[in-house]
Amino acid sequence: MATIEKFEDLKIWQKARELCKAIHELVIASENFNKDFALRDQIKRASGSTMDNIAEGFDRSGRREFIQFLAIAKGSNSEVISQLYRALDFRYISKSDFDKVYPCANEIGKMIGGFIKYLKESDYKGVKFEEPQETYGLETKNYKL
């Protein structure tokens, strides 16, 4: 299994990025959706929040914090799904457009949930709890990084 070194390596972040882009394209393609400023802005913020919280949680370098941020990302993703239903109900998007985007959002929710479960069962605490490996050129005993 490959080591994940940066949040961009995470499949869940990559998928969330795809969804964010798809939401943006849906909004700008629909004149009515684009005019509903509140819903337009909220669905774009929620889709961005999904990918942003995955990234932020990863870079907190601790398992428990990562789980917390993943839970927030999962909530934002659910918000996107709910808003997609509103856009469909208000006829801002077609059923065909909904059917193109919904599976991606649904899959992200499942992926995040599975990743949270994996992390909860893991004994790994996170990078910030490891002993420092590098001295950054400060080789004396007076400096412990």
C-alpha cells in the first residue's frame, strides 16, 4: 500500500475536488440556478468545504483531529446532496443533471464514512505524536526539535 504524503494523494480529496468542479459547472450552466444567489452560494461553499476539511484535517497531523475534520467534511457533503434535491425540486437542474452529480456525492459520503471507521480502528496517533527525526542542521545536544 502506498504511503500518503500529502492530502492531494487522498482519493477522497480527489473525488471531492471533482464534485466541487461539477457543482460549479451545474450552477453556471443554469440561468435560474445562477440567479438564486443564496442556494448558488451555499451549494458552492458546501462542496468546497468538503474538500477543504479533508485537506485541513490531513494536515493537522493527528488521527483524532483528522477524524473530526472528516466528520465535518461528511456533513458538508450531505448538505450538498440536500441542496441538489432543492435545485432539482426548483427545476434549476434537470433530472439528468442530478443523476450525473448525485452518485459522486453519494460515493464521497460512503468513502469518508469508511475512512473515519478505518481511522477509529487504527492505533496510529499521527505524525505530530512521533519523535522528531530531523535536526535541520542543528546537530548539538542543546537543540531537540
